[in-house]
Amino acid sequence: MSRIPFSFGDTHARRLGDQEAIAYFSMEIGLAADIPTYAGGLGVLAGDTVRAAADMGMPMIAVTLLYRNGYFQQHLDAEGNQTQTPVRWSPEQILQPVPWQASVQIEGREVQVRAWRYPIEGVFGHHVNVLFLDSDLPENDPWDRALTNDLYGGDRRYRLCQEALLGLGGVELLHALGLDGHLIYHMNEGHSALLALGLLERAVGAAPPDQITDEDIGAVRRRCVFTTHTPVPAGHDKFDWNLVTRVLGARRAQTLRAIGCCQDSTLNMTYLALRFSCHVNGVALRHGEISADMFPEYPVDSITNGADLAMWASDAFAELFDRHIPVWRQDNQYLRYALGIPLEEVQQAHASAKQALLDEVGRRSGQQLDPSVFTLGFARRATEYKRADLLFADIERLKRIAREAGPLQILYAGKAHPRDEGGKQMIRRVFAAARELRGHVPVVYLEDYDIDLAGYLVSGVDVWLNTPLKPHEASGTSGMKAAFNGVPSLSVLDGWWLEGHIEGITGWAIGDRDETSEPSGERADLYDKLEGTIMPLYYDQPLEFARVRRYCIAFNGSFFNTQRMVSQYWKSVYHRVITSGDRGERAGDSTPAADA
């Protein structure tokens, strides 16, 4: 049976394993709405990453888990109360079976793991395969069969078992496929960090934990890189040591202790990834700085996220780019030439995308909105730090803006994690504000936010609103997707917007760069910008507003894309790891975690 092929650069199809390639591990990967194996930005970024790798012919294979219940289908009642039901989908109808299995020991049981394959074809015909690991096999214990049912479901035990399945099981399956000989392992967030333990076990064989050397650890480190996405300590996975011993077994727990991965009687997955990575990076310049402060023992670089241009450009703008910039799919940097597109054509493309959005709003909600009315959009995971309700801090001020600056309508979307009561309360507060604004400002909250709905929203609204509590936004990518479609951002200066913001050119800032700024000042700035600058520009100077749209495309669209991001990973990380003779030295062979 032939192995899974890949191609790179100008070479023809080869078998993965013939040269060094990247194994990209992510707890979630968002590829399409009908493959509901993602919860939000982390998974969508992973999907955009593998698409860009395929476009660039990069030798990559992606590894994730198969979630048979999807993330969940969201239902909202008239008060904004969220309930959830499983997403019914049939992996067998979409994915291709891989005829190999592997096993991983979890809680003393041998858990069999198989994989399903989804090939991503790039613009030049190259492929990147995404492997979905699946434990739903008749030979497994019922508990183990359910490990690939739910994304971010269950308790801490369930989560650690899933992360063992992803990290340890992923390494074993790649070995079973014969693909592990020349791989660089990229951990996209700490969920997959146990892959380092699997690699170490393969390197040392039956050696007892107390005989593992720095050289053994360095051999693994030379093969691993790590991207952290979380700018606050509470967001990093930690597991109690008793649970670690139960799930992984006493020997593995002793190994983790012996190599310095026990911190305050817990296993911190981020520290495990840091300990075993020769390169570590954050996902925006500011986030890299924050991460370096959080983990001062380790050098942390930054590679700012991007989004997949071909995926997120609406039909109207893709057609516009085809006419004026024919090579935009092959090389996203050419979007710089959008500066030469006539403003009237930019207006027309946006009007088409906006009508498509409002048609979809009508289909989903039954509410008919006016395409001539200025439309704000806010759509992202519903959790407290995103502050979806910041816009509604002063209801009377919003009513006055709609009376005096021009009509206003607002679209919301976003799921709260089933156990995130703060996020669910945030949705209810948006619904309450919508009731107060009824008859003055239409507010529509669209349920069951997914990739398809996101595509309509980022291309069809007039301005993209983002109001995170600083500095909790590691990067954010929704505003990048909006920029591809000429939609400027009105955003707090956090994450990627610190790099993409040019006041009045690519959008507008809410507040300043000071991370200690008061919410009251941000609220005032938000209202002032809407009333005094943005809406007058939209209603009174439509061609000037179209000029801002064009700047968004040319300045931000040409840079904040995954082709640029993946190219940076290749040049700054993967290629250096491949060619460096002492690449185990970079991330601190002095084993600082052992002293923590």
C-alpha cells in the first residue's frame, strides 16, 4: 500500500518521509462548515494554515482529532438563552479512510487509533493531507470509543485522555504510516504537547526515567516547534499530578517529573511544549512580547497570524480581483495593487457582498434589513473578555447616534462554550440591549455561528467591530478576513490590530495603546468615532469611504494572509530547523523548567 503523497516546490509527487516535512498538530482544524471539528479562531487558523501550505507546495501533514458530535449546534430563545445539541455529520461520507491503525496506552488500556484523511489541494495542484484520529473502534472500551466524540467536552479526565490520544496517538500513527523519519513536529498550542513525550520514548527505548539525559531531550527538541496562542496564564492547560499518573501511567508520570515538567504538582502543557521546542513563537508582535514576559526562561519570537485570502474573499471581491489582479491567488502580496482598482468598482463589489449577507440574514432570522443602512458587525466566540456588550453601555447615546448621524443596524453572532456561564450571560445582555433598541436600532443575533456564516459577515457588513479587554486578544483574525473584502475595523488596539491599524486609512482605533486604559474612555471613544467620523463618512462621502475600503485590501489584505505567515514559518523556523547543525541549543538546553 502506498504512503500518503505530498509535493514541495517544483518537485513532482513524492512519498512523505523521503525528505524532511512538517507534522502540524492542532486540537481543532476548521476546514468547512460540513466538517464541524472546530470551535473558533484556533481551529479556523489551523485550517487556513494547511490551505496556505498546500498553495505553497509545503511538505506538511496535519494531525487532529475527529469529533463525531461536532462542536455543537447552538439554539437561542427569545431571551438569548443558549442551548446546545450535537452536530450530526457523517465523516465516512466526507473523509477517506486510512488503512492503518496504531495503539496508545491510556489509563492502562491499549486504545486503538485509526485515521481519516482529507486532502487539501493548493492553487498549483499540491496537496496537504489532514489526518483525523478516531478511537471509535469496536475493539476499544466504550469510554475510549467516546474520546473522539466531543471537542472541548467532558471533564479534566476526558480532556487529558483526548490530549494523550492526539499527542501520543498521533506520533504512533505517523510511525505506523512510516512517516516519522524526517518530520518536524509543530505544536499549534499546548494541547498536543504530549507528542514530545511520545518522541522521547521512541528515542530512549526502555531506559528508566532517571537515565534520560540532556542529549536525549535535545534530540527531541531538535524536531519540535511550538506556537502559543494564549496571553493569560489561566488559559494554559494544567492537570493535577494524580490525574496525570492515572491517565498516563506511573512510568510516564515519573518520566515527566524526571525531565522537569512538573510545576506546582501539576503538568502544565505549555511548559511541556516549551521544554521540548527549539523554536517558540507568539501569534502577533505584542503577543510575542507578552509571552516572553510570561515565560522568561525561554526565548519567544513572534509570527503574526494571517487568514486564507482565497477562502475568505467573497465571490464579489474574488471576481473583482480576478479582473484587476489575475495572479492574486498564486501570490497574495499582489493585492497591494488593489490601490489601482477604481473606487466605484470597490463600492459595487461591497454592495453585492452586503446584499448576499442581508439575504442570508433574512433566510436565517426572518428579519429584513435595509442595504442602504450603515451596518456594524460583531461575530466571535462569546466569552466575557470579548466584551460583546461594550457597544451597549449607553443605549440612549446609541439612539441619538441613529437619529442624528444616520440610521444604524447591528449584526451579532457567536457561540458560548457550554460551560461558560459568563459567555452565555453576555449573549443574554446583547438580546436585552436589542429589546431596548427596538424601533430605533435593529440588532440581530444570528445563531449557530460557523465558517459559512462568518464568510457572509466579514464580507457584507460596513465596519467590523472588535472590543476585547486588553491584552487578552493574542492576535485575532476576523478583522483580517474583513479587510480582504474592503471592510475596515473599528477595534480596540490589541492583537494584530496594533500592527494593521492606520487611523482613518485601514479603520479606526477604540482608545489608545495603553493597556491600563479605562473602559469608560473606550466606550466614549467608540461612540465619538461612530457619531463624528465613521457614519458621516459613510453617508456623506461614500467615495471616501470606498477609499478606506481599498486601503484595507491593499495594505492589510496583502500582508495579513496565511501565505505570508506560512512563508515566515518556512524561512524563519522550519528551514532553519532543517539546516541547523545545533538546532537543539536554541531554546535553552540548560533545562530551566527543571528548576521551576
